[in-house]
Amino acid sequence: MGGCCQQCLKGFCPSFVSVRGGTLKKPEATQFDLPDLPEPTLPAIDGTHNVVITGVGGTGVVTIGAVLAQAAQIDGKGAGMMEMAGLAQKGGAVHIHLRLANQPEDISAIRVATGEADCVIGGDLVVTAGAKTIGLMTTGRSGAVVNDHEIITGDFTRFRDFQVPSDRLKLSLEARLKDNLAFFDANNLALRLLGDSIYSNMLVLGGAWQQGLLPLAEESILEAIRLNGAKVAENQRAFQIGRWAVAFSEQAAEMAHLPNEQPDHVEDPIAYREARLVDYQGKGLVKKFRKLVDSAPEELREPVASGYYKLLAYKDEYEVARLHLTTADQVAAQWDGDVKLSFHLAPPMLPGKDAEGRPLKREFGPWVLTAFKALAAMKGLRGTPFDVFGYFPERRRERAMIRDYRATMEEVIAKVTPATMPIAVELAELPLSIRGYGLVKDKAADEAEARRAELLEQFRSGGAPVLQAAE
């Protein structure tokens, strides 16, 4: 287990579960008959044909280069390949430079210089759209096929709001390459149609060939895959699936949505939150939620719904138990063999504190699922005098934040004007900044409270910035 995960296990968050023993199940490949694929027009080699292959170390990027070099030899052509980044085994960005020529002696230098790339095989969107790669491309000359699957990077552990700027990265590539560019989610297609995302780079290679970016015969590439010897049938089919993904892009985009994948958005986010609140507490809580949301003007309804929901559905002991009850079923669906579960929790009612004064994090075996079942069934006690957990300072503060938010938004909804609407929206969404557990959440709540006071003062002044007197 990596250092990051070990640190998370020591933290206050109750969401971590250790799975010991067994092996991860690989999803069954969806049976899919490829249609007849149109034959692309392959480019002629003028001097050298320069290929850049990008990706992340450990995903087979170097193998793609080796297959193309082997295919060139089978085709009777020359090839020269070098790995530029030196990170192929370290999970870092990888750039493979490959020059193809009609004769080996036509290749004098392997490194592809600025603006010289004819074909870019993009195994990773972030690496492909980076300055180092884009600098190798020239409008009118270069073309690319890129895997646009979003991968969570290490930046997420340092910046909690980090998101891969996929749209901006795609725009950068489109600005340079114009129409000679194709995107598809190679990871999801490989997972769904081959049962393993490890074939994603081979899909992108197939897509690049179908795009007419490679001056090599299909038979030579398939033979090179055979000579490579690793999962020959699967890799050859991956190549063909990549061809299909470019030739039938709309069908491929539909296929790339995995059956159990969370949707990017929901049609009615307010109704979606209502359904979750029913699971959390019951219909009574939904009525409170609806009363405030429905009183807001249209422009403010969604911000109020998101902020109010965040506070109402706080993760107390009942909710943690309810959520963990699904863990055993999830593990059974994803793992084979003799699997043992353990839950990492820091119950505040148990004795003992760590060096920072927080409840000790302990490991509980699968027997705790019985306790979770009992706790989840008692969620109706939440917020009542019989809620023993409700007397903890953290729970009292969570309920106080709900009351304060409701009072604040009732005032804002009653007095909002077009001039103060931006402030009202920020006030409504302020709870979204409150994350974490224990001391982490307390700090975030303190910061949100300070910001709420500033915004309220500005709102009450009609939207004008409030000047602070110098001390």
C-alpha cells in the first residue's frame, strides 16, 4: 500500500476499508461484432515519417513503439525509436519518438524536432496536450488520435478541488491540429470490450492507423503484434476496435459509457438530492429541504439545493453505518477468493487519544457489520433527545450550521436583488467548502463562517464592498 493510502488510514475519515486476500475480478468482455471497416488512405513517406507516442509509464507505451518498429521492418522499411522521458517504469509522462523511412539509411537522427511530428498517438490526454508534445506538432502537417479518458492524478492529493481540465486540453489540441484529430475513451472501450483497460494504448494505435496517420500495412502491424507474443488475439482485436472507434465515433462514444458508471450529470439534480435524503433520513427531511429550495428564485434554487443538502446529509455514525452496509456486497462483486474485510474507524466514545488529541483510529473486523446494521436501523433517532451521538460537540455544531444556513438563506431569499444575486449564490454554495472530519472539518467550518459574515455584510450593504477601518 502506498504512503498516501497509509496516511489516509491514520486520518479521521471513516470511509476506508482494507480488503485482504483474494484477487480483483476482471469484468467480462461485452460480446460485440465489429462491422466492416473502411480502408483508410495511408500516407506516403517523404524522407521520414515522424511518430510521437505519449502516455504514462507502465501502461505499455514503449510496446506500441516496438510494435511499429517491427511492423516497419516487416514492411521493408527503416525505423528508429528512442524513449525521451526516461520514466517508462515510473508512472511518469513518457514520450516515444519513432522515425519511419523507406530505407534505413534515410534516418539520420531519431529525435523528432519542433514541428516535425506527422503522427501523434496519444495514450494520455494530459501528456499529449502538454507544451512538450504540442511543440512537436504543426498545423496542416500533424495529426493525432488521443485517449481522452480522465485519470485521477497525484495532484488530487495536494489540491482537493483539482480536476483534469479536459475541455481546455482538447481545445489546445484542436487549435493546433484542426480537423486532423480524433478523441475516444480508450480505457473504457478496452475495459468493456476486452475486459481490461491495459489494451487502451493498442486501441489508440488502431485509431491512428484508421485516421490515415501511419504509412504501414495493416497486415504488417498485426504480424508485429503476433511476433511480440503477448496476448496476441486480444491485442489484435484491440487494434481493430481502435479502428472502429475512429470510423464509427458516435457508436464508440455510446459504448464507452460503462453500465455501472456514474453519469456525468443528472437530469433533475434537486429530485436526485431528494431521493438521497429519503435514504438518509426519510420524507420528513425532504419536506424541510423542499420548503427552503422552493422559496428561492429560479437563479438561486440550484445553489440553495446543493448547499442545504450538503449540510442536511452530514456524515454521522448512523450514515457511516448505512453506507458501509453495502461494502460487503460491493467487495463480493469485485473480488474473487477468500476475502477478509476490516474497517478503519475512530469512534469518539472509545477511550484513548492520538498525539494530536483526536480519537484513536482502530481497525475493526467484519463482525462490525452487525453493529452497522443496528446503527443504520436507528437513524430515526437522529436529532432527537434519544440520539446519543447528537450530544458530541461535532454533531451539535453540524445541526447549528443547518439552523444558521436556513436563517441566512431566508433573509437572502427575501431581500435578494439583481445586484446582490452573485453574493447570494456564493452564500448559498458556501457549505460546499466544508469538507473532511474532526479537526479538518472544524477548520473548514471556521473559515466558512468567517466568509459568511463578510458576505452577509456585503449583501446587506446592497452589494458594495464593505470597507474595513484601519487599526
